[in-house]
Amino acid sequence: MFFLGIVKVYTAFSDVIREPYGDKNIAFGASAIIGVIESLDRFLIAIVLLYFGYGVYSLFIHPEEREEQFALPAWLRVRQIGQLKQVVAELIVVILFVLFLRQALQSFSGADAALTWNAIVTLLLLPVSTVLLGLALKLVELHPKSGLPSRGGRADS
């Protein structure tokens, strides 16, 4: 995923260089902005995959050397499978947001920016589903954040 992100940044950079001679239906710089946003999304996915891989390793393969062997910051320590589920669910919400942003930029960047009913439904469906997934994630609370009150009203220590 890191490699795909670097390739996407290179593609976005090359789009900026050749864009004055390229597609006239897309506003100047819009394809480069879309490419950079998609590359940031791929970098985020790569970081989450590294975190997930380390979490699985520390939970299931060598749980006894979890904190003794590595000097890890508190945010990188994985103590429950709920932490990993929470991170993956948050990643899905972010991916949906990036997909909406790309779709909106593509819809409004063209020379003929007239919206059809299909484009309007697509533009409304993605943010509504992203908000609903975010609310569901907040209600489910797979792993409470440290320092915030949990459902029982106590602060986690």
C-alpha cells in the first residue's frame, strides 16, 4: 500500500505537469488533488495494516513479550481485540469519506457540472452512509478510548 501511495503521488504530479495539454473536461488541478487525496488514503491504509499486523502479533503469537521487550508508546500498545476492531472500523469510515470527496470533486470539476439525479443520489448516499456508520461505531464502542468515560460512567484508568 505504501508503494501504491507513492505511485499515486507520482501520477498526480505528472497530471499537474501535463494537464494544460490533457483533458479539457476536468478543471485545472482537480485530477491532481484527487490523486493526492487517494494517495493519502492508501498511506493511511498501509499504516493501519502495519498496526493491525503488530496487534495480531502481540495478542496471539507472542503475548508474553508484549510490553517487556519493546518500548512502545501507549497508543501503539494493543491489549484487546476490540482495539483492532475499532481501528479497522474507523478506517472504513475514513475510506468512505475519501470516496465521497473524490466523487464530489469529480462531479463538480467537469466542464459540464450539471448534476443528474443519479449523481445527486450518489453524492447524498455516501455521506449519509458514512455518518450512519460513524454513529453506529460510536454507539457500539468496541474499545473505549482511555481517559473518556465509558458507558458505565467511570473513567478508564
